[in-house]
Amino acid sequence: MHVCNSRDVFVDYQSATGHEVVLEDKSRVDVLGYGTVKLQLTTGKVLTLERVFHMPAIMKCCISVKMLKEIGFSVGFDDEGCYVKKGQEIVGTGFAEDGLFRMGLVDELLVV
């Protein structure tokens, strides 16, 4: 699942009540809503993510590689970073940071 902690970045939003996600450590995090987020990437492309859960308690926004692959993207990783491709075109790139891969975004306030 894609998750985002900031309501401000959603371009389409539906409130949700009574929903939660159980994390790996068995803690529970409330889902306040879901919708669409558009990421302006440093490549000049826009990556549109649908079915993004709004979870304010999550420290960092996360993109699901599985969900990207389901809609026709390919994703690759190496020691230096990652890339997201649609067909042969590179849509976005990212870099390794603190054990995660961080997408190159124009608005660095949105950390994924």
C-alpha cells in the first residue's frame, strides 16, 4: 500500500473512519482517509499514485513497489539508488538514505 502522512498533498481525498493498519511490530495506526497524490519528480515527470492511505502517525510516506508494478511500472535498485520506469522511459530516480530509498522530488517537504 502507498501511505502518506500529510493531508495537504492529496489532490483527491475521501475520509475514512474506523480503519486501521497493523504494522509489523503489531502496533495499530489509524487511516483517516485515502485518495490520489501527485508527485513532481526531479526528472520533470509527475508520478500519480492512487489508493494512497492517509496515516498521520507514519513518520515517512511510502510508495508500494508492488502497486507500481501492478499498473505497468518497473522498479530497479542498486547500492546507489533506484529508478522507476514506464516502458523504456525513466520516470523517476531515487537515492539510498537511512536504510530506505528516497525518491527525487521537487518538493522535498514530501519525503517518501
